[in-house]
Amino acid sequence: MPIKPLIILPDPILRQLSKPVERVDTPLRKLADDMLATMYDAPGIGLAAIQIGEPLRMLVIDLAKEDETPAPHVFINPEILESAEARSVYEEGCLSIPDYYAEVERPASVRVKYLDRDGKLQEMEAEGLMATCLQHEIDHLNGVLFIDHISKLKRDMVVKKFKKLAKDKAPGKLVG
């Protein structure tokens, strides 16, 4: 299970709309395994396929803590069916926006339908961190980043910072 390179802001790939998965097969399950390996290596608790440059509607999540047995979830073509009116706030971060965290308010619980890694239709009622993580990762599939849920001023500062970092890392940049 190779570790895949992460797509980092301001790469425009992160704003792409991901396409529905048409068939759950061995190559797709291998991609899910590669995504999990990449997420664990980062380390993170969720990863959307677009974050490794694959514009497919698939994401992986594992909320197990370091001292707990891994509990990976694969969500293929996830769709939020219902969102609670009650809201909750979590400090979110993103593997595609390293070392930046901000409080984001989202629905406190969601009901999601999806295909599992065997292609079976599933539904999940999620609350707390799982609800937040699902919403964060499904946003990725729609080209939305968690910074789109914070103030324009803060978002503009983050984007400017990451554009500068990307420019500074650009090939051909002289170091003197």
C-alpha cells in the first residue's frame, strides 16, 4: 500500500468536483487501501480521494486514537440525506492545508448513505466528530474546503500564505 503525495492548497485540483464511482472493484479497493495508508502516515483522521489527485467520490475515515485498534471506514459515493438543525463547533484541520486550524460550525449530526468497500448500500447516523469529519470530507468531493466556512478575512489570509509557500517552493527559484 504505497503512500500517495497529498495535494496542497492552493492547487486548483482541490476545487474540482469529484465524479461518482461507477464500479466497486479490486482497483478501487486498492485505492481505498492506499488512501488509508496515506491518511495514517500523514497522520490524519479523514481523507478524500481528490486530496491525492483522484477526482472520485470516495473518502476514508478512522477516528481511532493511537492506542486503539484501527477502525477504518470507506465511503463510496457518500450523500448526506439529512442534517440536524442543532449545530456544533469543532476545531478543524486538513491534510491539504497543513498546520492550519480553525473553529468551524456545522450540523451536529447527519444521516449519510454510501456504498461500502464491497459495494453494498449502507446508511449511517453520525454525530460528534464522525458527523464533522463526514461533512468535511464530503465537502472535499464538492470542491469545498473547511476554510470556506470561516470568515473571508481569515480565509484570504490562509490562501495568501499558501500561495506564497507554493511560490517559494516553485522549481527554478534561486536560493542565495
